[in-house]
Amino acid sequence: MKSPNVIYKNGIGNNFKSNMNLQIDPAKRIQMIAISAYFRAERRGFSPNLDLADWFESEQEVDRHLSAFS
């Protein structure tokens, strides 16, 4: 038996993931990565020489989250 498609307040149903076509502006993606990298650096006390590691880890994290919606 197929379950009914429930519609929520935003008009998206149970199968919202398959209905979404997430388009994100590249500049917005960079901004999200920069914010994430900043908070990573803050958590470790802004130790020097780890800025690229923070950036790359943040880039992976943001892309992972974004890919969950595409």
C-alpha cells in the first residue's frame, strides 16, 4: 500500500527531497564556507596555520549539507 503524500505548511510533501531542485548562488556558497571556517577557527582559539584546513573542512561540510537537498 502506498502512503499518502502529506502536504505541510510550506506545500512540500513527504517526497520533498525528490521534488527539490536546489540552486545556490556560488557567492552564497562561499559565504557559507567562510562563516563555517570562522567558527571552526574560533572553537580552537584561532591557532595559526590551520586556516586552510578550516576552509577545506568547512567546504566539505557545506557541500555535504547542500547535496542532501539536490
